[in-house]
Amino acid sequence: FKDDTLPMPSPEDYHFLYARSFFPQWPLARGKNSAVDFFLERAKTNWLKCGMQQQAMIAMALHRMGDDGTATLIMESLSQRATANDDLGMYWKGFNAGSYWYEFPTETHALMIEAYDEVAKDRTRVDALRQYLLKLKQTTDWKTTKATADACYALLLTGGDWLAPKAPPTITVGDERVSTDAQEAGTG
């Protein structure tokens, strides 16, 4: 068979690789005819044919399984296709939401945050992705409870601590300084 005639793994197959990569303490059965090796080889050669969420899952699975070269290449490709904006953060203009589980926008964006944090280790882009996810919530909503859980997981798992206490503001009215002794938790 030529490589083009072999079947493509499904999104569920890539999700299996991603989910299974969380458990390195239990090695996968590998070998010349194993399904895992087939999925990994197809992922390495055909990742551009996959959707964005699948690409992020492939990058993380390959990274966890020791193929940093392909994982880095996928992250560079995602970065080149992204749009960065000071007000909105980082997002993908060409992303079209669909009705399949791997085409949901909030879940895809949350997975991108995880991929940029784990594979690319790019704190600046992670914070820009978090900013967009929060803007998405501010302007509309996260649609489902699963999307909300994924978004909260991504926001709490990665990036800088945006809720850390900062120096209290200095407030003056005229020449008199106003005391800020009583502060509300979380909002200051």
C-alpha cells in the first residue's frame, strides 16, 4: 500500500493517544503491527490534515511520548496561523466552530492553552490565549458546562497568577490620602 491509501485515524483515535499519554507509568504496547504505532506514524505525517483541536492533542501526545521535533513543528504552525491583538489576546480567525466535539471553540481554545504551556513553554502566548478565553466569556458565554469546566481548568492550570495580591492603590482626594484598610477578598 502507498501511504495515501492507508486509512486516516479518526479524531477519537487521536484523542486516545492524547488521553493515554497522561499515563507514562503504564507503557503502551508497541511493535511493528500495533495500532498505537500506526496512529503515531499517521499523526506525524498527516497532522496538517487534522483540525486545530486534534493538532493540539497530537502535539501534546507526541511531546509526552518523546517526539519533541514534530510537537514543536505543530506548535510553530499553530503560532503562524494565530492572530494576536492587544485587546483580545491570541486566537485563530480561520477557526470555524462545528457540531462535533472536536470543533467546539471553547474546548479547542482551552486545549490550545494547555498545549502552549506544556509543549511550547511560551508564557507570553499562554497569557494571550487566556486573555482571549476571558474576553469570550465577557462578550458571550462558554455555552456548555463542559466548555466552562475546560476553560476553568485551562485558566487555573497555566500562566501567571492574575489574582495574586498586588500593592494597594494610592488614592488621593485633593491633598489628602484616602485609607484603603478594608479590602474585599479577590477584588481588592
